[in-house]
Amino acid sequence: MRNLVFESTIGTRLDKKGGLNINPARIKTEFPYKIRNFENVWIPLADGARLAARIWLPEDAERQPVPALLEYLPYRKDDHTSIRDALRHPYLAGHGYACLRVDIRGSGDSDGILYDEYLAQEQDDALEVIAWIAAQPWCDGNVGMFGISWGGFNSLQVAARRPPALKAIIAVDFTDNRYTDDVHYMGGCMLTATMLPWAAFMFTLNPSPPDPAHVGERWREMWLERLDKNSTWVEPWLRHQRRDAYWRHGSVGENYGSITIPVYLVGGWADSYNNSIPRMLAGLSGPRKGLIGPWAHTYPEQGIPGPAIGFLQESLRWWDYWLKGIDTGIMAEPMLRSWIQDSAPPATWYETRPGHWVADPAWPSLYLTDRDFYLNSNGAAQTLDTTAGPERHLTFKGLQSHGLRCGEWGSYGGRGELAPDQRLADGEALPFTSAPLTEAVEILGRPEVVLTVAADQPLALLGVRLCDVAPSGASTLVTYGLLNLAHRDGSAEPTPLEPGRLYRVSVPLNMIGYRLPAGHRWRVAVSPTYARHAWPSPRPVTLTLATGAGSRLHLPVRTPQPADANLSPFAPVETSAPMPIEELRPAGRQHTLQTDLVNGTTELTIISDDGHVRRPDNGLEWEGLATETFTIREDDPLSAAQRLQCRLAYRRAGWQVRLETDSRLTCDADNFYLAHSLAAYEGESQVFSKSWQTVIPRDHL
């Protein structure tokens, strides 16, 4: 979630005129079923609370009941997701489905307080919602659930609870392991780019008020309660620095056997939620499919980088098969379809990522073979070779600012989010480069780097990148991985290093599909720092790496198959008509990095302006702005400091509210220090103000 902070909930880009970047020829206004739209419907729960839903129904659904599709989110159906919801829910309803977009308890117009991510209460409520849907006169008793990000998570979590009416799901950009593959930790390292930024966004969103147009005069009472009970989610996240019961809850990978209904798993290479797809394809026993395109954190019909696909039509093939019993042929197709990216010059944004589709009938794929390159040193150069050279010990001390030129944790398709040319970053690390390839090679899966290393401190980390080096010397980031060396034997019981002792460790890199052409070279770059992604170790680390047989790059090489060239193309992109929107201030993003050469301080600043938009149909306006700064001074990892300043505002005639938050994270060798403030305004009058300060001990981090 997490870089263009507020755009994460909208997921739909406006062009310069405030319209949507959709080809008019791809917009559908005529469907097999005429539809009705109910702006706000209350779903009652057993404890007396009500959840707010927007519902799109085929016009005659009460006389001819249809299956229902549920999207269940905390991101406010009336404003933040209303733009993207308009592109798909009417489309699906127009093809014979009742579609519901429900605000989770404590969000939007729904009653209650939202205390954290993926709570048992959220799942319990979902079970009641699904039972309520199935009992409605317009539903035939069959329910599907889908969503992206949070909606992908909870589709899987609810499927694991086995509500009788839930018959199939589609999960987009999700994880099955909340500790290893979400916005909090990776390899036992705290994710600088996402931990505090995502918490700061939810800290601002959660106390947003309900819409008076739907809840009436209760809105102020509900708002003041949300403000009073708002909490800083980063605190529990940071208190659980190990993989414990807190993270196992909601991680469906703990028991794949709990999910028995059909599951369609979808991701994109420019996003960071792909590692779960091969695990789940291998671990689930029920009907399942996987799809990974070149896309960022967005639905594939809006996919950037392109090519986008007609995913709404693909979704209908899935729903028609499992909810209507129509043989669409979707289950006769290969289990996993993946976009193999072609080599491309490094860029912080791609409109389209060239490549080609491949398909694997099962996972693990029968088409994969292992290929190893050893990290060697001949004294004059560090190389990647297919045979191991003699063992030599290389020492390296990392720059504290290393990693700030390596892109964001995940992309929403915005400019500045992907990694620029890695030559500067490669020079800040310990790089090993292969000879030019004599023939092209394709990889699909998770590369792995095995290293024999020692550190001069008991706490240290590894940031490892795999790059594509062109004949020009340009270095394109392919994938990367992190490892907190105290977590070398797992993240349940970390143990410090014995300084100076050599350990053999494995650093799995993130799942990727990539084609390296002949004449290009692989490069592995290793560093004990990776500031944008891994919060620094408490003391400067000098790393010793043993080259030769004990250190290697393992690549999952996929043999091209003749059948890949004959895959049926996806349908062209189609959506329902965009919601009319007036753009009162354009969205934009600034991403700057500067270093003071006198005091050695480097500062990263990211300004994410989500713009100011208005719905002409009801006069509702909303806007968002976030500014993130991260600073660090060379040779002093304890100087690391991160700050998020966020602003959200909502208004219509006679009603205007605003929320402003400030979240900060600093540290010393023993503790993390969190400071938060929240202020709320009705008109220009401040109605609420509160500050929090928290000290959390470092736990092998």
C-alpha cells in the first residue's frame, strides 16, 4: 500500500483534465442486463451494528435471482474508492451479478471502530454479511468474493472460515504470510519504505467521518468517537518484530487445507505481492489458477505498466464457471500464466513493459531447471561464473544512504516509483558481474543468493540485488531480497551473530519473470545496508564475504515451450462508464534526494498529492496530501529519522472537515521512538487534538 500514499485507496489515475485514462472505445454502456444502483444500504449485524453497502443489481433480480459478488474494504465507498468502483461493479452487475461494495466496521459510513488490520471481528462480520447477502430475494444463494490488496487478503481469510454460501474468490495483490510478504517486514528487516508510511495513512484515514448524507446527524457523534479511539497501528506492528502469533493470525499459509473453494490468484511484477502466488498454487489442493502480469498495484484492466488486459471479461469467465455452472473453458487452461518481461533500459516509470505470456500447467513448473553462478574474486574483479573459484575473503563497509536510489517497495504505476539506473547503487555495494551471455535466458520464480559471510557486529543485515547489465553499462534492477542476519535460522527465535564468525545464509529474492538477452550480463550486488527498504542496523557494519564455492546465485531458468506462442490472447480492456469527476486540484508527485556534502546527511523527500476532486452527482469533495522525509547521516545509523505528515479533507455545501496528522520514527541502539499527533477541524474550528509518544525496545533489529 504505500508509496503514493493516498492514491493507494483510489487506485485510479486522473488525466490532466480530470478524466480517467481509459480509451472511450473500451467503455461499455450497454450490457445484457439493465442495472439499478443503491447508493447506501444498511446490513444489520447480530450485535446491533450496521455496515454500509453500495449495491448494483440487475433490474429484474428480485424476480430472477442471481449470484452475488462482494468487495469488502475499509477505504470508504462514497469517496476514496468510488472512482474505481464505478469501473467494475456496474460492469459485473450488467452481466448478471448482484455486486456489493461494503465498508468494513469502523470505516466509511459503517458503525464502530477499526482497531487494526485483518482482525477476527472483520472476519466475523464478513460471515454475517455473506449470510445476509445469500438470504436476499435478489440472490440465488451463491456468493463470490474479490478484492485487491486488503480486499485480496480478506477474501482469502474469509474463504478459510468456510461460510457455506461463499463458492469462489478472486484475490489480487495479496499475501498468504503477513510477516514475510506485507508492508511490515522482509527477511526479518523492518521495511522503511512502508511500515511507518502505511501506518500513517491509516492513522489519518481511520478517524475520517461518515457522510452526513447517509448517517444524518449521527455523523458528528460517530466522528468524535473515531477520533477519540483512533490508534497508531505502527505500535503493535513494531512490538511484534518476530514472526509470532500476531502475524500468524490472518496468514492463510498457516493452513492451506482450510481453503477448499476455487481460488484465482493475481499479481503484477511492478507490485510486491507475488511471492505468495507460487506458494499457494503448490499448497492448495482445491481448484486454483494464477496470473502474473507486468502491472503495478492495480487491477489488470487498469494495468500500468502495460499491457493491460480485459480482466473484467476474465473475471466473468471465472464467476460464470463457478457461480453459474457455465463451462467457459477457464479450468481447462494452464494453472499459471505469467508475463516474462523483456530487458528494458532502467526507468522510474514504464507505460508498457515489453515481454510475452507463458503458461505452466502446474506449479512447481516442470519447465524449470536450476542454474548456478558462483561469486568469485580474482583479485582484480568480482565475477559471476558457472564454476567456483578459490575462496577469498572480501571486506566491505556499507554506506548508510545506500538503497535510497533503488526504487519503492511497490508501485502504483506512478512516475518515480521504480528503480533508476543502478550503476550508482552498484558502486555503493559489493558487485559480482557475469560475462555477457551467449544466448538469451528466461527465469521464472524466486532467485536465491547463498552467501558465506561474517560481520563485525552481533546485529547486521544483507540487502541483495539482481540486476541486468546492458552492453552500454546501464544496470536495470530485476529483483532484490533482504535478510536480517539475526533471523538466519528463522524469524520466530532470532539470535545475534558471533562477530567474525563465517555463516552460510540464504537470501531469497522476490518472485520474478525476466528474459536476459544475449550480450547482457547478470550482476549480484551485496551490501550490509539498504536504507529505503531496511531500517539500518544499530551500529555500522563491516561485512566479510567468502567467495568461491560457499557463495552462489541460484536462478530458476524456464525452458521456453512451443505452446507459449499459441496461447489464446486475453480479451481487450473493457470497463463500465467512469464516474463523472471534477478535478479541482491535479494530483502529482515529487521525489527528491539530496546530500549535504559538509555534514554527510542525506535526505529523501516524497510529496504525494492526491489532488482535490468533486463528485458532481452529490457535491461530495475530498482531497489528500502526504509528505514523507527520511534522513540519515553517513557512519551513524542511529541518525535515521522518518517523518510522515498527512492531510485529508472532505466537504460539500454546508459541511467541511479536515484531519491532519504527524508521525515520526527515530531510534537509538536499544529502542525505537514513535511520536504521533492528530488534529481535526470542522470548518476552521479545531474540534480534536491528541498526541502520542511511545518507546519500543529493539528486538534483534
